[in-house]
Amino acid sequence: MAAMYQQVRQFPGTRDQLIQASQEAARRSGFKIRLADPAAGRVEARVRFNFWSYGENVSIQVTEGGNWVVVSSECSSPFQRADWGKNERNVTRFFEQMGILLLGGNEW
């Protein structure tokens, strides 16, 4: 199983606002969006190969009704067991961008 990191945070706003903000935050974080399904509240993105890993897959899910955003980052190579904190940095960067977009500043 590949290295992975997941975190959940709650934001103010409607589900539609959170979905739109999630897509923009992913772009601002340097992620390449592979799939955006607003009806399901889901965004799938990719982080390219870099010094720390062979790339990561980032999954963003906006829950129905609770304003919760669930973000996970997982190494794309199933053989990569150590990520040297790269997955956590991906998730942190995403939530920093969400904070800027929705709260007007970096709240994290």
C-alpha cells in the first residue's frame, strides 16, 4: 500500500461554493485536475513527479450538508511506502488555498 495522508476540515458556505472553491484551490496548489464532478461533490487531481515522489493522487470530497471537506493525498506508485511528508504538504497547501478563498486569509 502506498503512503497516504488525509485530513478533514469544515468551512462556511454552501456546498456549491465549497465545490467551486475546491476546484480553484486545487489549481492554485499546482494540482492538475483530472476529474471534477460537482453533482457528487468530488474533485480528483494529480501532482506531478518531483524530487520527493513519483507523483501523488489527490482526492477532494465535499460532504452533503455538513460543509466538510475531506482531502487525501496518496503516492501514485503503490510501491512507495515513504513520502517524506509530501502528502501532508499537498493537503496543507490545498487547505491554505481554501482558507484564502473562503476566509479571506491564511487561517491555518
